[in-house]
Amino acid sequence: MGKKVTVVGAGFYGSTTAQRLAEYDVFDTVVITDIVEGKPAGLALDLNQSRAIEGFETKVVGATTGPNGEGYETIEGSDVVVITAGLPRKPGMSRMDLLETNAKIVRQVAENVAKYAPNAVVIVVSNPLDEMTALAQLATQFPKNRVLGQAGMLDSARFTNFVAEALDVPVKSVKTLTLGSHGDTMVPVPSQSTVNGKPLRDAMPAEQIEELVVKTRNGGAEVVALLKTGSAYYAPSAAAARMARAVAEDSGAVMPVCAWVDGEYGISGVYLGVEAEIGAEGVKRVVETDLDADELASLKEAAEAVRAKQADVASM
């Protein structure tokens, strides 16, 4: 049987993710769902008509879903489900401002995923990310390795881009890493970041690195403020699609993701941004990266900050 992936939510983020997944041509079917009547079917029709031009065979299917689970039968047998559903930020909003509204949406979606795609790996991208990932796991009751969140890939890509621009070097010559939460307690990791294989700290002064760290932390808010309606979707969808592809191909690629941490770094019992090996069962293992003392302290601080908020979502 061929591979099937579902993208829940047909906003800019969802539709762009579906497009990327279809154009990879590694899935037989991409399903896109939304509560807006006809929108997913329209997007699917449009994407299918691009196949002859872009040269991919993946079939895109659109399904309108209802409040009582109507339409979710279309996702049956999905190997991967990407949850993008929820409200995006408006200028001046923090990710946490979305907590209550998006918790209701994500819980309902997750319960339907558990019912119709019980063997899927779930990739959560709804904000606030760390809390919504924890909630999706509670609502699906899936093993924790099969529910993960997209954040570190995006934040690391932003950090990489800012470093490349600041030094006027090709993006591919820069490697950066961010861990921790997708928010105020994000932990960029300069000790593991390089330019042309040499430490980032040798390429630019500490103050400049700190400026770029702050810019990375505020990367999403900057896009939201400029767009005025909606939030980022090109870079986030690229990150989510790469994660879904790693699952489909059982690639074992090591990526920074929001994963369940149970003993690594001396941290237990929390969803947190860490590097992990990704494959068919979701997170194969959390990869412990060498951190300096300050970075490790920041990661532990981030774990405690998100732990408190993840405890709150259990009752939502």
C-alpha cells in the first residue's frame, strides 16, 4: 500500500505544506482537510492540475470536516498527519495568547485522528507549539514517540539565515541549532553553530551573536508584524514537510524537533525542543548534543517553563 499523509487545516500554512508534500512525489496521496466548506476540494483540484507542469504523480484529495467528525473518514490509513489547524497570531499577540482557543481545536482534531488514523505519526505545528504537542499526545493517547512538534527546524533555519545574511556568506556554509521552547525560552546554541566548519564564535563577536539570537527568538513576531494579517508559512511549511518526509522514508535524519524528553540532559517528563532521530515510528531516539554550561542551564530553564504550561492543557 502506498504512503498517505494528511494535512489538517487549509490556511496558508496547511496549503503550502500540502503543496510541498505533493511535489516531493514520495507519497501516493496527500489529503488536505478544513472546516471551510469546499476550500480543501478547491485546493486539491488546483494542486492536481499542477502535476503535469511540475512532474509529480502524488494525488491530492480535499475533504471538508465537521464539528462531530464528519469528513474525517477521508484521512483513514494515513501514515503521517500534520496538524496546522488553529488561529494564527495577529500583530502584538504572543503564541501563548492563542492557548485556549487553539486547545479546543487541536483536541477535537487529535481525537478524530486517533479514531481514523490510529497508526499515524502526528506532527503538530499549531501554536503555542510545545503546549499543543503535549495536548495532541494526551488527546490521541498515542505513544509519545509518535507525537512530535515542529519548531526547532524552523527556529534553526531562521538563525542560519540571519547569520548568513550578517556575514554575507552562502546559507549552505552556515550550520546553527536552536533547542528549548518555541517562544520566550528558545535556546539558540552558538557552541554547536559553525560557519564553513569553524565555530560561529570565531566568525563574529559575542554581542552580534546575541543580537541574532534575539532576532531569531522574535523571528515569527517580526513576520506577523509585517504581514499584519496571518503569520509565517513558507519557512514553517518547509520544516513540517521535511519532518513528514523523514517519517515516510524512515530516513533516521537528525532534526531539532519538539519531542518527549525522558532523562536526556537530566530532564524528564516534558515535551521540549531537542535534536532527535526521525523515522517511521516518529522519534527513534532523542540525540543529546554537547552543550556548554550556560546552554544546558537555559535548556533546563526552558523545560520548567513549558512543563508548567503543559500541565495546564491536560484539563483543556
